[in-house]
Amino acid sequence: MKLSVIGCGYLGAVHAAAMASIGHEVVGIDVDERKIASLSAGEAPFFEPGLQQILADGLASGRLRFTTDMAHAAGSAVHFVGVGTPQQKDGYAADLTYVNAAVDALVPYLSAGDVVAGKSTVPVGTAATLTGRVEATGATLVWNPEFLREGFAVQDTIDPDRLVAGVPTGADGERAADILRAVYHPSVTKGTPFIVTDLATAELVKVAANAFLATKISFINAMAEIAEVTGADVTTLADAIGHDARIGRRFLGAGIGFGGGCLPKDIRAFSARAEELGRGESVAFLREVDAINLRRRDRAVDLTVQAFGGSVFKKNVTVLGAAFKPHSDDIRDSPALDVAVRLHGLGAWVTITDPEAIDNARRIHPQLNYVDDRDEALRGADAVIVVTEWDEYRRHLTPEHAATLTNGRVIIDGRNCLDATAWRNAGWDYYGMGRP
Ligand code: UDX
């Protein structure tokens, strides 16, 4: 099938390449010339495992191409809109400028019978505001939210755990749902749940899922705060409650909390939208979820300061990690980078390393000292803080090896990803998050 994908960021670039990999003929369209040049040359503009390969394969097959010219959308049966919906600069609500601009630019190239499938995460009710513009061309607007996780985006797009299609009522909606089934035929054939619903529900599914995940993380981080004043261990607590199948252990990782391009802005946009709808109280807890999350960054900074007896001024602190999570070079709202910047602000000499995110981090925070090599970064450190749980730090760095490089023996485990006993037995002062 001929498809267009409008917006070639983390979501769109992966979606375009993944759709080509399952046999579709795809054109990816973006206004950013640099991004399009890079994608056309087979270079992924960001780090995402597996993307480089499907990009190269798609381009070589002739089924995948990229352009800045919206006119190339003409003739596609389905037009996916996957542009960004960042937090507004002066508020909590989502900024819909890019969604509106993408739809306006696309409309002249739509034909009767086309399907426009929104993939961006939007406030509930957005699709309703766009429907008129799309339907005027004889095309049908549907919402088909994306649940991909960065770091697993290729796998999540090719083999999602569910597909959701929000469609208008009536024959056009049913036909559009059938077209989406055909787009995702390998997953549908495999039995992946395919949920057909109305537009509002589809929009809400996405924000509800992210709100739930954020709440789960903040719940365990709230337990970490209680553990800190009682001497309890939040890691054991998470293991114990996680055995209850109704609760589950995933997303109960206490630490410096969530960041990235989705969870923080999505819970804020949800609160803002609920208030607009006169139901602010229904999701008032999300303000608390946000507050708990941000407090954990303070806690990691405090732990580091305490480890030095009250001041980090002129202390060498090595920060392991800059990305908001492993397997990603994304530093948007990264708790890791935030902690590093705050320590720098308190007068510490901060050296920071990350397997993938250094270039992005340096662009935003040039004041920090960036070192590519982990061992080089550790050399001479008075204290080490792990803030992104890359395998390089979590599994492949032993306390014995680290001790041959550092000056001090202080380790702060901002992700509760290290073996506390092993580090203590090797002579280190170990500080975890919500662990004795
Ligand atoms: C999230 C959703 O998981 C995904 O379904 C949606 O499409 C986009 O938003 P992503 O932003 O890629 O995906 O990251 P995710 O894996 O959810 O992690 C978000 C943040 O939570 C990271 O900073 C991570 O370190 C943190 N986290 C995750 C925890 O602090 N504890 C955990 O137990 C899990």
C-alpha cells in the first residue's frame, strides 16, 4: 500500500522505515531539511537500535524515500501524522502548532477516500477539531495512537502489543478501520489485539496509558521516600509487591524518576486538558505524580552533597549517564542531565559520560565536562553517581575496577541498579534511592 508519514522525528522516522520493512511503499515528509537529508542518505538522525538497518533496507528496496515536499503525499492511501506535541512554553498544555500545520499543509494533496491517521499524542478532543478540514476533501480522519518506547521503537512498531483505531461512526469509519487492518496486516494476522473505537477514546487511550505508567513510577518513588525515613528497602518492597500478578514488577523501578519526551509533558497536558473540560479534580493526582517525580532529582543531589559532609564545592563528581534512559540518546527532560547540571551549579567539578547522548547533552549544557570513555571519566573522581542504567555501568563496571580509577570510594546509585553488597564489600560507601 502507498503510505505517507508526516513528521520524521522519533515517532515518524521509525514508523516510515518500519512500514517499508513490512512491504509498504512509504514517503516520509518533514519540514526539517537536515533531517530529510540525513534520512535520505540512510543515516538515522538519532540513536535507536535497529533503525539504521531497516532504514538502509527500505532505501535500498526503493520502497522508502524522504522529502520536504508535501506534494509527494498525493496518491498515498493512508497519511500518518506523527509530528511533535511539546509542552507549551508558557503553560502545561500541549502545543498543537505542528499538528495543525501538518494537517493544513496536507489537505491540498488529499483525495476522496484517503485516510488521515493521527499518531501524535494529543489532548482528547483534538481530532474533532481537525475532522472538518479533512472531511472537506472527501478523506477520513482517524486516530491511531503510537505506544512505542524509545530504545525499543523498531520492535514496538513492527510488533506492537495492541493496535488502536479511533474512527468516526458510519461506513467511512468502518472502511478506514479496514484500511488500517490492511496496513498492519502482519500484526493483525498474528492476532495482535486490534481495538476499534471512537476518536475521543483512541486519543484518551494514549494519555491514559502514559498517565498510568507515570503514576506507577511515582508510586514506588513515594514508597522510596517512606523507606528513607524508616530504614526499609524499596527494592525488596517492589520485588515483594510485584509478585502479585495484579500489580506486576515492571515500572516499579525506584530511582531519580521519569523523564523523556513523553511521560512528563503528557501528564501535564492531561491535567491542563482535564481542567479545560471542567474535570481538573479527576486527574489532580497527576500534579502529585509530577511533584514526587521531581523530588527524586533533589534527593539524588542531596545524597551526593551529604556524602561529602555538606558541600560538593570543588569536588570531582563523575556522572554516569546523560540520556533519560538506556538505549537512547534522548536528553529531553532527562533526570540524569538535570542532576548533573544541579551538581555543577553547586560548585562540583562535574565530568559526565554516556555511550550515546554526549553530543546532544553538550549542545544544551556546554558548561559540563564531557568524556567519551567511561574509564577516562572515572579517573580521579571523588564520587561517582549512576543516573542512567546503561549496561556499561550496571553490569560491566565492577567496584574493584572502578576503585583502580577513582580517587574517592563514594558511589550514589540513582537508579538502584547496582549490587549494593558487592560495592560495600569492595570498600565503597554506597548510597541508593530508598535503600538503607
Ligand atoms: C513512554 C511509554 O512507555 C511509551 O509507551 C510511550 O509511547 C512513550 O512514552 P519512553 O518515553 O520511551 O516511553 O520511556 P519509558 O520506557 O516509558 O521510560 C520513561 C522514563 O521512566 C525513563 O526516564 C525511565 O528511566 C523511567 N522509569 C521507567 C523509571 O524511573 N522507573 C521504571 O521502573 C521505569
